[in-house]
Amino acid sequence: MKQRQVGQIAVLAPRGYLTGGDETDELERTIKALSEGGNKQLLINLGETQHLNSTALGVLISAHSNYVKRGGQMKLCSVDKRIENIFVITKLSLVFDVYPGEEQAIASFAERESV
């Protein structure tokens, strides 16, 4: 998984299959560390993620509620069509802010700051 900072925004890019194994645990640990470190803006780029299962969705939902509770924001971008369908079917598309690409998602953090 790649991790970098763009200003105040932590950008995570998990790869491959998030199906409850080590890769999902790594994502959860990384999000927890960022959160405990005081990060308030998290972008997860799913461009290199081919599959999510319910365990991985649980990690994303839990992270989203944690960020919202602390007055932060968590957004997703570059979501594969199959994964996007899962979000629509489960109504999670109403919960997550999802952007077509990283540039739009990063810009959206600034828009909220200026409101």
C-alpha cells in the first residue's frame, strides 16, 4: 500500500484485493495510526484495488465514522466500476464522498475548508 501526504491530506492507495487478510489489516492499522496522530483529512485512492469484501467495507465504514466523529473528512476516489456497484447496492454511495480522480477529491477538501 502506498501512503503520502498532500498538504494536510493523507492519501492511501491500497492495491489488489482487500478481502480481510493482511492487506486489509494493514489498511486498518494505517488508518488507525493516522487518526491517532491527529489527521483530519483522509483520501483513499481505490484505483489499484480490484476487490473489496464485507470485512474491508467494515474497515472503511468504521474509519469514516471515526473521522466524522472527530470533525474530519474521509473521501474515496478512483473507484472501480464493480466496487462502485457494491457501494450503490449497499447504499454506501450515500455515506461516502466518492470522486472520479485524485485531483477532484483533493480539491474537494479545500472547498469544504472555505465554506
